[in-house]
Amino acid sequence: MASDTELNSAAAPAADSVGYVETQRMVFETPLELDSGHVLSYYEIVYETYGTLNAAHDNAILICHALSGDHHAAGIHRGARKAGWWDNCIGPGKPIDTNRFFVVCCNNLGGCAGSTGPTSTNPQTGKRYGPDFPICTVHDWVESQARLADRLGIETWAAIIGGSLGGMQALQWAVDYPHRLRNAIIIAAAPNLSTQNIAFNEVARHAIMSDAQFHDGRYYDHGVVPERGLMLARMLGHITYLSDDVLHSKFGRELRSGKLTFGYDVEFQIESYLRYQGQAFVDRFDANSYLLMTKALDYFDPAIEHNDDLRDALRETQARFLLMSFTSDWRFSSARSREMVRALQDLDKNVSYVDVDSAQGHDSFLLEIPHYHDCLRAFIARIQVGGQPA
Amino acid sequence: MASDTELNSAAAPAADSVGYVETQRMVFETPLELDSGHVLSYYEIVYETYGTLNAAHDNAILICHALSGDHHAAGIHRGARKAGWWDNCIGPGKPIDTNRFFVVCCNNLGGCAGSTGPTSTNPQTGKRYGPDFPICTVHDWVESQARLADRLGIETWAAIIGGSLGGMQALQWAVDYPHRLRNAIIIAAAPNLSTQNIAFNEVARHAIMSDAQFHDGRYYDHGVVPERGLMLARMLGHITYLSDDVLHSKFGRELRSGKLTFGYDVEFQIESYLRYQGQAFVDRFDANSYLLMTKALDYFDPAIEHNDDLRDALRETQARFLLMSFTSDWRFSSARSREMVRALQDLDKNVSYVDVDSAQGHDSFLLEIPHYHDCLRAFIARIQVGGQPA
């Protein structure tokens, strides 16, 4: 039980929350060969679970996180002020209903929230990995998540769900392990990044790597952080996660002090917002992890081994698919979701698709938009659990 | 005449070029009070002219440049390899026909191509202005251009033409000096920047100002340049000047070496392109000027003094208007041009509007797109010169 002092600044779980949660840790000592050719002989994965695995072990749902997400998807840590990043969607009676499902979310390898990544100690040197931590791919993550599933006693996931980069993982699962998931819910994702998306990632990486404090990624050894670069990367990201319309309605051309200053300090409210978001990110995210995550995004392209034929890449999938996109998402546009839908339809796969009307841009996938949550809820409610046939 | 050696690397003017041109310079010693309250007691404007001012002095066209443009709009400098930035549109027989018109283009105050700006010597200190050069507005530029017109003996411009930030100047001229221009051609512009545009500018500024070599804008004194920041600003700009489609068709997901390297050097062709563009810009543009130009963009908003009523701002205009936009321009979208068109229509002004079908994004306004140039040509051909009534 937290002390009174802590409770004053900490939040108590809401009635429909999974409540207080604790992060768990799994150690893996079987070498994992990555797409890059590097082998991780030892790694740890942190994860959280919500709900209870049933006797048939057929009610497990895997949540895959996006670029800056982590394993803390729902509930609240004791003493914390904020709930997990998808708390509005995961919980008792919520679309991802923990009364029925056992929900698992892990921090991906290469992340900075507890799983082995650039900030972890490299057993070969006794120092932090930093830039020596190998670039991971979405396929690598699926491999590590499959091992986690093995250890948790989950042979087949009832569903794998993710938005953005998380949706790419759900798709890769369907390709790599057709029989290990019954449903794939792929939200605000794409079968690969557009050139424009790669370009934005490149600017973000360049901002980090050209920061004088980056020191070729060994900034830990210098006791510094490439703060300016990481902040810029996040500011840029935020612009692209939101629609032009929502930026307009939130901030317009409003001036912070009510009049022009003819100087270079923050003038427009949007500037203030971006700087705040950038600064907050620097305090919680590692620059090397950010670089790695953007590369995983850039590299994702399941069709590439099939002569760029997405149908060929998806031919062996067995899952029932739900794809969702948002009308104002210009970073992962509805057209990109439709490419996946069409490929699956051409293959006569079981696929549903909803283009949700939303002004919020790419960020919509994190928001409690009624039509969006209703569709998720309806699709997930139809998943049978408790040993019945799927 | 250039030497043989120079000619080898230099280009000769094409047959429809205005030929070899020379930059001219005008000195102004009448104090100019800027919107910021600062007074420039001495300043110089560099400019170029193409064609001949007729006896009636009624065939002069002013070209206003955009963010990174300058006074060298057409023809070629002796020994140079490249023609002016709008050479495809200005010349004998071209849409802006120098056989009929006397074309003037000047470098705006605060720029870095020869007119007084941050890189000029501050007469009060004997050092470069740097960050002490006052932020200029579009209105300030119109004032300085009006003085240049006075000195050139041009009471009324046959037309004022500009794309992007240049279009904003043409609009401001129509507002500030209704009787001093007969036609305003406003291309790929907006009545003010959207929140998203301000946000992109803010990231660009932040990239420059957070560069360790920026030294509060006094980098000249340190013998350095905030190269990384300026490069980032330009890379980001380039993404937004092009459409997603044109990036896709130009670069796709093509890899420079044909395979993934699992490292952070340039991998995708788009990355190579952006770095090249960024680096080239650093060699020709000043960071303080870039900051200033982005502020001029952010501040432009003629409706602000009229309770945000654009019609009220445009009520006194007298010019015949041509507005043009490009279907794939998402930085200055067609919808923004239509706002101006609607306001002018509501006022029963003489306005034409063309939304040009183009895949090239905002950059379209610089390209030789047949439909675009045909419309420009037709509109400009109808401008009467030689003393006939307008």
C-alpha cells in the first residue's frame, strides 16, 4: 500500500481498470539469431499480463506496441500518476475485455523500458550496448514474442493486436506463424513504409546522430544525452501523428502572449506544445532505441521476399483479420490499409475492414473513439474461448 | 568573355533565355521603419532586370521570391553553371515574356544573396548583424520593394507575381498599394500559414537554434556555421515541398546498395537525396536568414487586423487576380487558395483561379508544367502595355 504522500500525487485505479499491475521479467538463454546475422545469446523481456489464462489456454491476446510504446499497456503502477498507454481499451468490460481474455504485452527487444536493448549491459564488455546493440526487425520481435508465448504456455493466441508499428507485428505473426494466432487486428498500419515515411524517419535519425552529444551512440560513456536531436525527432513525429485539422482546431494561430514578439522564443501555442512534447520524450526515451525502432519500421516489408507481391507473402496466413484505419491519418493512410485488405480479399481470406471517421490523425489509434472501440469490441466479442472450436 | 576553362564548366544561355545577366544594387538611405519597430537607416537591395522598360513605364512586372529564392530569377551569370530559379518561365516568348515586359526581381531584406540582412555589416557595430538584424514581415518587404519601384521609375506594376511566400507578397501589395499594381498572380500560396506549417517551421528553427554551432546566432564570430541544424531544416523542407506520390515514384523503397545493411549510414535512395539537398543548401544559405524567412511566413496574415475577416482585408484591392494551386500540394493546399478566391469573389473582384493537376507537390510552382505555364501565358498575354488603358 502506498503511503499517503505518494497517494496524493498518485492516481488510484478507476473502477473499470485492471487495477494495480506489476511488470514481470523473463530471462532467455537460448541464442536468438536476428535478421542482421547477430546472435543474442542472452536477453530479457519485460512484460505485463492482465486477466487470467484459462484452463484451455485459448484466451490469450498479445498486444504489440508502437514506436515509443512499451509493455505497460493497461492498469496502473503503484505510485504512478498515469495508467498504461492503452488503458482506455484494455480492462474489465472494455473492448479488449480482461474478464474474458488473458492479455499480454511485452517491451520489444531494442527498446528502453526494461527489455534488453541499447541501454542494457553488454555481457561481452560490461558496458552498455549503445550502438553495438543490433538493429532488430519486426520478424525478430515476432520470434522473441513466440518464445515468450512458449514460456507462458500459450500455443495459439486468441488474437494479436497492434496499432502502427504494432500492427506490422500482428501482420508478421500471421505470416510467420499461421497456426499460432486465430485473429489478427491490424490498426493504422501499412504493408511497408511509404517513401515519405522513410524520409521523415531519416530526418529524425539525422537529428539524433548529428547532435554534438551523440558521440557515435556512446553518449552514456560521456554522461550526456543527445537531447536536442531526440527532442527534434519527437517534435517532428508529433506533427505527423496529428492531422492538419486537429492541429488547427487545437492550436490555430493562437499566440502565447497574445501578440507578436518579433523574436525567436516560443510565440505560437503550437510551438509551446511541440517543445513540451519533445522535452517530455527526452526524459523517458533512449535515443539509440529510437534509432532502432525507426529502422525496424523502415525495414518492414513482408512482400519483399515475394517479388513485391503482397498476396504471395500473405498466402499461407490462417488468421481471421480485422484491419482498421482512420480517415485523417496521413502518416499511415487508409489507402495503405486497403492494400492489405485487397491482398487478403484476393486470397479469399477472412478479412473485415473499417475506415473510422476521425479528425485526430495517426494518433487516433490510441484514443477512445466510440465507433472505433465499438468495432473492436464487436470483433473481439465474437472470439470463442474456453475450449470451444474457433 | 569567359575563358575557355570557365566555359567548360559554365553553361551558355539557351536561345530563349534572357542571356547573360548582371546583378544590380540600389542603396537606400531614407530610414525604413519595420513592423517590429526597428528602423533600418541604411540598406541595400540587390536586384536583376530582364527586358526593357517602355516609354509609358507601364510594362514592369515584379517577381517576388519564396523562402530560399533570390533576385537571380532568369538568365545566367557569366561563368555560372545554372540559370536563374525561374528561367523556365521568364524570357523572350516565355509566359513572362521579356519581349513585352520589363521584369524586376529583388532579393528581400533579411536575405543572404546580397541585400542587407543578417550577414551584412551592422554600421553601428562594424560587425555582421547576425541575430540583431530585425525580423522582417511581408509588409516590410512590400515597403522596400515600393521604394525600389520609385527609384526605377515604376509608378504602377503591370503585374506582381510570386509563388509560395512570393505569392503572399503579391497579395500584400494588392492590399497595401491598391493602385500600384494592375494584376496580382498568386501561386501556391495561402492567406496565412496553417498550424501544421507553423509547426514545421518551428521544428526547422529549433534544429538551427539548438545546433551547438549556432552560438545564439553569432556563429560568424566563431568562424563556424550551424551546419547540422540548417541541413536538417532543409531536409525537412524538402519532404514537405514534394508530394508522397512523387517521392514514391522518384525513390520508392529503393536501396542504395541493393540490400539492407543493418546500420545507420544512408540505405534508402531517399535518404541519399535528402542529405545531398541538405548539404547543398548549407553551402548557399545563411541560417539567420532562414530563421527570418520562416518568421515572415508565420507572421503573414492580412486578415488579422480585420477581425480575421479576409474579405475585409481585401476590400480595397483594385488588381485583377489570378490564383493558382496544385492538386498535390499539401503544404499550401488548393483549399487555402480557394479561401482567397472566395473572399475576392464575395467582394466582386476580378479573380481567376486554376487548380493545376500536378503530382509534384508544392515544388510544382517552379516547374515547367504545360497547363500551368499555358494559364500563366494566357493571363499575362492579356495585360495591355504601351500606354493603352488597362
